Amino acid sequence: MTKPLIPAQRRERIQEYLAVHQIARSSDLCNLLETSEATVRRDLEWLEQKGILERTHGGAILSQRVIFEQEYQQRAQHFPEEKKLIGELAASLIEEGDIVFVNSGTTATQVLQHIRRDSRITVFTNNVNAALELGDPGFHYYLTGGEFQSRSNSLAGRFALDNLNLVFANKVILGVDGISLKHGCTVPTNAEAEVVRRMIDRTKGQVIIVADHSKWGAVSNFPVANIDEIDKLVTDEGFGTEAVDDLKEQSIETLIASNLNVVT
């Protein structure tokens, strides 16, 4: 008969499992550790208190810290096809007559690039990179102004915030560096966080997050939205079904972008 694992051994194996899979169901951990659901729950609670993981409905997800802001071009190399599909799907959520805020970032750039050129909409953004790539977009397009942030190719600071105060949008589409049930949406710099929070404050409608699957469970330095402030998440096929269920319990609709179809 196998000798039961002591708590330290169980917790080490849970961490090893999460290091490989990022997400774990309680039932899988019970089988792995050959122990009860109650014991697994206590181990997950202990590990969550240590900041190693975040408990979810029916399991846990590995906590990932995003401390430093990568250069824009570096970020653009991560999951480019997924970001393109996410951008296309998110852009399709914009309707005629909408006034939309869109922030900076590589996924947000894909949203702007996929908006129909003949759309009768108005976009306000701090995304300099998108402005350089769009040329004449064919729809009303405003830069917020502000201090140039070279690492993110974006605009921020007091001038950007003051200009955002002049507008109300009915949708905001936001790229973030982390999304978590416990910590909500986060970004790596205070400058971008101020702009994003102001965009949310000035939106009288849906808050839509665009993020590839690698952002799930990640936590960066500055919070911009609690999980209950989000209406929709647009992501890719790498996003787990357990995570979709967790967000559904928070009344958040998850839209999965793929080459073949769109699964809601």
C-alpha cells in the first residue's frame, strides 16, 4: 500500500503540475495525489495564501506575475495569429454609430486594423502604432494626445486624461497584460493604467477585453478593472473551457475567435 504524502509533498506536486499545465481541476489533483477533495481544497487554500496559485471554480490556476513592460515589437511576436483573429472578432462587435475607446497594445492594434473602412463610427485611442499603420481609416479617428511612451508606442499623461474627459463612449475595447478572477485586469505601467481607467469611467456601455489565452491568470503591476466590471472577453482557442465557465459565473460572456468559426 502506498504511503500517503505529507502536506509538503502534496503541495510540491501541485506546483509541479501547475508549472506544466497552468490550470488544474480538483478532480485531477485528487487522482494525482490519491487523496480526498477536502485535502486538496486545504492544500489549494494554503498555496493561494502564499501567492502561488489562484483558486477557481473546481480547481486552480497558476499565478503569473508580469512585472516589466516589454517593447512593443517584442510583444507583437507573441501569438500573432491569435491576436489577428481576436482583433477581427472584436472589431465585428462595433456597430454603426458607436463611439469607441481603444487603448494601446498589440491586440488592440489588431482591433483597429480590422474595423471596416466604411464604418460610420468614431474611435478615440492612445494607440500611436495603430495610427501609423492605419493611414486613412475611413472612419472618424482621434488620438488622445499626451506624452509619448516609447516602449508601448502610446500616449499617456495629463493631456490624454483631460481630453478623454471631453468624451463619452458607448463601448471600450481594451488590451491588458493580465486577467484574473481575483485581481481583475492589470497592466504593467501606471501611465497606461490611468488612461485605461479613465476610458472605462467615460464609457456608458460595454467593457470588452481582448486578450490571448496566455493572459489568463497573469497579474501585472497596476489594476484597471475588477472582474465584475467586464462585460465580454474576446480570446483564442487556447483559452480553457474551465476558464470560460469561471467567467460565465461572473456574468462575463467569452467569445472564442478561430479560423473556422466563432464559439460563444
